[in-house]
Amino acid sequence: MQSKIKKFLVGVTLLSIIIQSTGANFFVSPKAFAEDEVSPVPTVVQDSPVLTEAPTASPTSSDITPIPAQDSTVATPEVLVMPKEEVSQPPSDISEDAISPTPATVDNLSPPSAIENSPESAVSAQLAPAVWQTADDGKATTINNVVLGQTYSAPQNDKVKITFTKLPDPSDKLIVSEVKLSSEQQEELSAVSDTAYEFTSPMADGTFAYNLTLPVPANVNKDEVVVKSAESTEDLGNAQTLGEPKEVATDTITIKGLTHFTVFVLVNDVNGDNAVDATDDIANGVLVAIDDTWAEQNNADANKGGGDELHVRSKTDENKRTFVKFDTSAIPAGSEITKATLRLFMFDAPPSSRDYEARLVVEGWDEDTLAWNSQPADTGAATDTTSTGTSNNVWRQWDVTGDVQAFVNDELANYGWAIRDSAEDSGTAKLGKFRSSDQGNELRRPQLIVDFAAPSDQPTDYKSPIAEEASGGNGLENNPEGAFDDGGSVASHTNNAAGESHIFYNYNPFEIPDGSTIRGIEVRTDWRLDATGGENSLDVELSWNGGDDWTGAKSDITETNKEHVASLGGAADTWDREWTADEFTNENFRVRATMNSTNAGRDFFLDWIPVRVYYTADTTPPVSTIDSPEEGSFWNIPIEISGSSTDEPATTVDYVNFYYRTSGEEENPWIEIPDSQQNNDPFEWSFNWTPDTEGTFDIKAEATDMAGNTENSPVVEYVTYDVSAPLVSTPSASPDPTNHPPQILADAVDAISNIVSAIFSVDDPDFIFAKPLEALDGFFDSLAETLFGPEFTNGMDYPGEGEHTLYVGAFDAAGNFGSNSAPFTVDTTAPTLESAETQDTNGNGKIDAIKLTFSENIDDSRLDPGNPDGWDVDDPYSGEAIGTGEGENDNILLLTFSEGESFDTGATPTVTYTPSGGGDLDPRSTHDAVGNELEDGEWSTSDGAPPLIPVADPAAGDYFSDQSVTLTSNDDGGTGLEGIYYTTDGSTPDNSSTPYTDPIAIGVDTTLKAIAYDNAGNPSDVLTAEYGIAPVISDETSGSVTDTSVTITWITDDPATSRVLYDSVSHPSLGGAPNYGYANSTDEEDADPKVTSHSVDISGLTSGTTYFYRTVSHGSPEAVGDEKSVTTTSPATTSGGGGGDGQSDGLGCGSKDCSGNVVGVPQVLGALISPLATGFAPEVLGETTPEAQLSPVPTQGVLGEEKNAPEEKPLITINKGFGWKKMTATALVIIFAIFLFWFLRRRHKKEGL
């Protein structure tokens, strides 16, 4: 059986391993399956047969038989073909025409091997018949009429292709021939190869249109290639660049939209985008080199001058450099060089493009002596650098404008330039060759093309027309737009009739400043004839009013069939009239070219007819004069700006603008005054400007004339616009009140304009009767001034008695006025004595002063303290001295004197005053604040002496028992005592408080306050007496006694604090405070609020020990109770708290429960087995869980009594939940019980045996 089980387990294990290893095949997502599904076996889909042109057996054979299709034995390649439903369909928005196949190319030059090796060789195809037949002279003619949309490859070169986009009906045959160029023709044309192609056909020009593709040689820069055409091979020298759109591919160039047949040749664009043709004269001069040569490093002493070549090479130790120099002395000194270009004709380019530098030479040299070892120094840096490319027969050029300008300005000596490779010492030779000044063709010699403006001339650029119309016959009836640009297609006039002409206009724009003086007009004509013979001329006229009127004609009678440049007019030729700038606008200016010939068949060709104008610009700006505002002026109304602007010549001012800026800093920006432009003649202007904000500004006028010259006019500075009044502070009059003209003070402040004057008036808000004020510093010269009117002499018309209003105003420099006001009082009335009260200042019952109260404040500064100062008290009092009252300059004075011999608080002596007679300036007198002196007089006094302060018996203090307090006072010699009044709550008493009649009982801490009044109503000072009464302690007990603590309780008759003194030694007699001899004291409790029932816990005692204690309470004085004792209990009699037994078995109390009861075995077993009925979750050993907790031990009360004992809980509490975990645990317990039962039974049997 065990063997079977083992086998079964092995089988299950193997099955598991197999399942795990193959699981991916059984569980595959649909998406993965869709992405990885295997395509069906591909099917080869064959297209329809492709027609391929068959090669001809003989170039001249007219019997051409197609080659039969060959059987294919080539194995079919494996081709992955998408399932039919997955084949891409064209988008629905693309028409069928857009996806139609490209027209087939007919080509009879492909060899059979090309057919056999083509990808279509596996497909059976019917080959197309030949389309060309070639004559002995090499010309090839199509066998059949050409077909629309068919591409024909020339038999001479299959990259020469022609596709017709338009054909007549019927069409005709096409003839193509290859033309070989001589080396002279190749160089003259800058042809990229020695081959040109000529196409002819019986079809009439204009009835057809086609696209032509020509091959571009591999060594040519395709971006510099253009196509030229000529009417015949004999006319190649006059070949013109085609203007039709072109497309440049890797090795071909395609011209689209051609409408006539001719000879086509592929040439280098020798001029580039910014260059000029050899015959161009767009500059003032084309200078030819006066010296040129080259030097060779590996032949260092050899001179190379005199040859027709110039070399530049980069190779280690074999470098070559070219040197070239031009005479620029013909350029007038002071001329502005607008463009200077150094050009060399490269007839043999290096095998790979190189960068050639033009460096300015700084030493003299001669072409007949220069060698490598004697070459001149250069600046060490390139003036300009150009790339050579790899094309032959092209011009290469360098911008040397700055150098030539320096020559003309005499800033640099003219020693020409050195041309060198920018990276010399190459590992392999990199050689480029140019034509020198000794070249037989002067058009290929080195050139320095300079465009400049002489100091007296200001030419425009050449301007080309963009509009034309025939005039007088057909004019230039063929392609007249060809005369709009230099190069490209040309305008032509054939079958000439004498006097036919053509008008050109919209030379847009000339940009001649208004007011300029026109010095000359130059019309350039680039033209030629088809042939010489007869008398021929090209006549040019100019119109200044749209063709209504014309100047006299200027003619060029040069007869040549080579294009040449004729300049009619010039820098100093105005064509016999005076011109203005506005006559060169598109509306006015016209050029008429008339073709005259005595040969009726003569043809004229016009390539370009630009115009430029020489003028002297008006450089003198207008002049403006500003009459208003004046510099430094102030305005509180809109600023008037007036003046005039003039110009030379007269009345050429165009407009005047006006500007302002904030004054003070020149870098502040100028801002145009809105809506201020003046543009009406005569320019005498006047307007008002209201600035947006106040401030100080600079103002200028800026006039501009018709030529655009703008003046820099004088600036009117520091013009202030200020509409805000000065701010005047509240004025003051001093003294106030016053009995004479007071001093006046006020501050005036302005933000922008200086304060220039000030005035004041009294009770006069309109300042009708104003008087002037001064500046305190004597000058009105700032934005802030203190305004001042001196006392006594300020000119005030002194007003009458009473309150008045002082008005003060100030003017700023802009005329703004600000003011403010304040009241002041005129007082000419002397003060009067209102009352005189006797005083007992030291409270001893004897009067010693009289309090004098006046009708107004008294000026204390005029008193003579310590002296009578005119005051006297009748007998028996003497020693009078005047003094100030309760405050400074108030209405009270205190007249002191010597005390009498007896109590006299009720006495009322007479007081008198005698004026000093010293006038206002005598200080030893009684005056009011204004200076009015008290008049003499005699006054009776009133009782103002208070009774004596009450006396308390017993006096204030702390007492251990209740007290009975009596109050006494007296007013001997006075009006008599009216009564005593008191309070016991701490408030201040008066005669409305409790009247004293009987002794006052005080049994608690009390604040007693008392006051006495005499019959005159004078109050005494207030008596304040603090009484402290100790509380009475009773009912002292001890309770809650434990082995280490006890609680002491007691009561007091009054609220008091709580404290206990205790010691293990008795203290029958009290020692000193605060512990009165006891070793220990509790903290004082119940201080706020105090209590009458007291309880204090004492802890930290020693068990079984007798302690002696006293209770302590206090309100103010402290009460100490009698000594008492208490004995702490022993540990055996003390109920303690629960606690574990120190074990970690989770039972806490060992074999006893926490109440001390013995726990039996059945109880333990019951605790263990009970989960079988209720279920429990097995927990990790040692973890505390909410499902099984030990209950706490019951708490015993003090001295053996239970106190707040918690509800008893079972020894183990069980969570009553039941789940699969608990079922598993239950099963394990049952298994363990069975095992235990078996084990015990077996052991029992053994023991029984």
C-alpha cells in the first residue's frame, strides 16, 4: 500500500510539472493569438504583362521586328501576400485619376541583358516595337507621330527625355540630334559638358507643350546649373537662360511648359544669385586687373607672371597662391562704396569643393617679379571666403566692399588680394585654375566690380519695370515680360516695321526723397540684333506724366548680334528738363523703347531695360522758432505753444511735430504732444496744450521737410504746468488769547511751484482787506515756506473783544492760491478773584494757606514765587508767599502764610491784592495769559480747611480674635464736625456711605475706610485700616489610613487655606514659622478660592509609624491647630492592588486565581476544552489578543475595605466567532485529544502490566 501511495504521489508530482510547463499553451489571450497567428501559405500574384521596348538590330533599319517573349525558367520567389481581405485599398478621398499608372517610357536602347535581369523577367511580356530611326548624320526621328503623355527617351542618351503635355490634332514626328561643342564654345557658354541637344518638328510653335529632362554630369553642382536655349547651333553664342519652371533631381534637370523647339545646352550659372554677367554694367565700373600672377611653394623662386592661368592649390609643401591687383584711383575720393566684388573665372575646378580665401595684401609687389619666396605679406585673416564647388567654367567671387572703401578713403594702401586655400598642406593635391588678365577672351579676365556713389551724386539702385504695353505697332510682341529681368528669357520684335515701340512702367519704387534735386537719369538697355546690316538703332524716351508728354529720344546705334549694354543718359544728364521726385512715381514715369531699322526683316532682342536716377538729396533740415512758452515760465492754464518753421528752399516744410519730456534729465524720453501736428502752409503755428499731469517740462518743435530732413530744434526748458494750490497749514496767533496784535505763523507747501508771496486777514475770508506776511527766513524762494507776521508790528487792524478768525493765504509761482484759517481770541479784560478758601495743607488743624480761584487762567511765568507779590492776609497771619496752583498756568494760585498758635480750621481771614503798577512787562504781579493784571481788591475767605482724618481704635493689624473698632475725628476752631462715614468692602467712602454711630465689629479679614466732614462740607483725608482675623480650626480627623498614606480633614469658621505639618516627633510647643518646628509640610492648598471644609492627603509615609501633625489655615493671620497623631498600618493588613506572579504563562496568578482561590485541574481543562463548543482562532504563542484576556485582580479598599472594585471576569474570555480557521483549530484539538487519550491509555496498559 505504501508503494502505491508513493507511486500515486510521484504521478501527481509529474502531472503537476507537466501542467506547469505547458500552461502557456492552454491559457492564451485572444489578443495574443490574433497577433501571432500564422499567415496562410503565400500565393504569387502576377500583374499584367509589361511592354518593354525591343532593341533594334541596326540603327538605320526600318524593318523592326519585336523579339518574341521568352519562356521563364526562373524559380518563383517566395512572396508574402496579405490575405485578400487585408489588401490595402486606396483612401476614399483619392480619385481614380490620382492613382493611375505613370505613362510608360519608350526606350529602344535597353540591351537584352537588362530585360533578362529585370525583376519582371519572370513575367511573360510582349515587347513594344521601336519608335526611333536614326539617319547617317546621327539625327533620330520618331517612326510615328508623337503621342500625348508618352515619354520619349533620346536614342543618343536615354536620360534625355521629352514628354508632351499638349499636341495639335494631328500631331507630327519629333527629331532629336546631339550637338558637339568646341572648347571655345564650352568656355564661352560655361557649358557643363561638350554636348548640347537640338529638337525640331514640323509642328508649329505654340501648338504643343512639353517637359524636357536633361542629364547633369556627376562632377557638377546641380544647384548652379541652368538651361539655355538658342534658335540654332550657329546662334549658341546668344543663348538665353530659360525662364520656365525647372525641377532639379539628383542627376537630371527638368524644364516644364516649353512651347517651341530649339537647341538646349546645360550651363553653369556663372553669375549666381548675386553676381553679374561678364557684360553687365550694373556698377559704376568693372575694373580689370592691372597685375596678377601666382606662386608655387615647391618652385619657390619661380615667377609665374605672364601666363593666362592663375593657380590655387593645397598640397603639403606644394601649395599655390594667386595674387591680383586693380587700380581704384578712378573712383572719386569720398565716394560711398555700396558694393565691391572680386571675380575670378574658374575654368578648371578642384576635384572636391574647397574654401578659397581672399586676403588683403599689405605690401607692394609686381607680377613680373613675385615668387613664393618673395611674396608680400597679408593681413592674416580673410576678407571673404567662397566655396569653389566642382563645376568648371564658373565665376567665383568675394565681397571686398570694406577693403575698397578703405582704399578710396586713403585708410589703406591698395596692394590687392592674395587668393589661397583656407586649408593648405592637404595630403593630396587640390588644384583650382582661373583665367588671368592675359587670357585672350577679355570677358573671362579677373574683374573688380564696384558700385559707388560719388560725393555729389546719390544714385538709386537700378529699378526694373513690372508692367508694359505695346505702343506704335506690335512693339516687342514676343515675350515682352522678358525685359523685366536681367538674364533668363528675352523680349523680341520680329518682322520689324519702322518705328514700332514698347512702353515700360511701374519701376517700383525709386525711393527718391521729396525735395531732392534730380542730377541725372540713366536708362540701361541690354539688347542685340539677330544680325547686322542696314541702319539700326534702339531709341529711348522718358515721360513724367503718364505718357502724355515725352522727352527727346536718346539712341544706341551699336549694331551687333551679341548682347551688349548701352547706358543712355547718365549721372549728369536730365534729358533736357528739370525733374521732381514725385515725377518718378508709378503713375507718372514711363520709358518708351522704339526699334528703328532700314532692314524690314531685322529682329530686335531686349533682355533688360532698367533705370536709375541720380539725385542730390535735400539734407538741410527746417528751422523752428518757439515764441511761447518762455523758458522757466509757470502756467496754471493750458500752455500756449506758438512760433514758426521755415526751410530752404522756401515752403518745403512738410509737417511740424511737438514733443515734451520731464525736465531735469536729458535721458528722459521725448513724448509727442497728442494732436499737435501742424501741416498747413505757412507754418506759423499757435495752439494750446493741456498736459495730462502737472509737472515741469521741456518742449521742442520738430519740423520735417519734403525731403525727410528733420530738425533738432532748440529746447524750451523748465516750463511748469501747475494747477494745484499751495497747501497752507492751520495758522497760529500767539499769544492766544491776546490783548494786542499777536504773532502770526503758518507753513505753505507746493509740490511743483515755489511759494512767491503770502497774505493774512481777520474775519475776512475773501482777503479784501488783506495784509502781507513775510517769509520767516526773509526770502520766498522755495517750495516750502514758513509764513510770519511779527507780534505787535504785523499791521493787524486790532479787532474787538471776543473770538475772531485769522485767515492766511499763499501764492505759488504759477498763480495758484491756497489758504487756511484758525480762530483766536482778543481779551482785554482783567481777571477777577472768584473764591478764596482757607487750607490746612499739612492736616494738623491749623490753616496755613488760601486757595485763590480766578475767572481765567493766570500766567505763572509772571509770578514771583516765595514773595507776597502784592498779596496780604490780615492779622494774626504773616509770612505771605504766592505760589502756583494745582497745574501750570491754570486759574488757581496758592497763597501760603505762617500757621497760628491754635487749632483754627474754621477761621476765615481777609485777603487783599495791590497791583504792582509795573505795567505789562512787570512780572511781579498777577496777570491772565493775555497780560491783563488783576485789579486791586479785598476779599473775605471761606472755610476750606478739612477736619482731621478719622482715627481707628484698635489700630489696623492681624488679630487671633474678633475686634470691635471705634472711629474718632475733630474740627476744632472750625465750623464743627458734621460726621464720620465708613466702608468695609474696600471702596472709598463719602458722605453717602455708612455713618459711624457705634463701634464696628470685625470678625474676618476686613479693609476699613473712613472719612470725616465738617459743617462747611470739607472732607478730611480718607483713613484706610487693614484688619486680619485668624480662622478658628475644629473637627480635625484622620482617615483612609494605609501603610504609607493618610487623609487629614478639618473645618474653619471662615474661608481659609489648607496645609498640614507632620513629623515622627511630637512638638507640644510651636516653633518658628512657617513649619513651626515640624520636619514636614504639605503644599498650601485652597488659596483661591478659600474653603471652610479642608482635606489634605499625606503620602510617602513609613508603615507602622506614628506621626504627629497640626492643621494650618489662614485668611490674613495664620491659625495653627492642636497637635494630633495617627499611626500607619502594617503591610499584612493593607489591601494591595493586583499584579502578576512574575511568570509569562498568561495565567498571571499561578495556581491561584487573582482573588487567591486555588484553581483546580477541571477548571483548567474546562478552559481549554470550551473552545470546542464555542470556537476560537488559534493565536501566536505569547501574543495578546482581544479573543483571550486575563481579568484584573479586584482592588481592595483602604484599611481592608473594598473600594471601587471592578466587576469580576472569567479567567479566560473567548471570542464567540466561528470560521474555517477555528474549525481547523478545533480539528487539531480533537486530534491532539485522541492522541493524548491513546498515549495515556497505552501507558496505563504498560503500567498495568
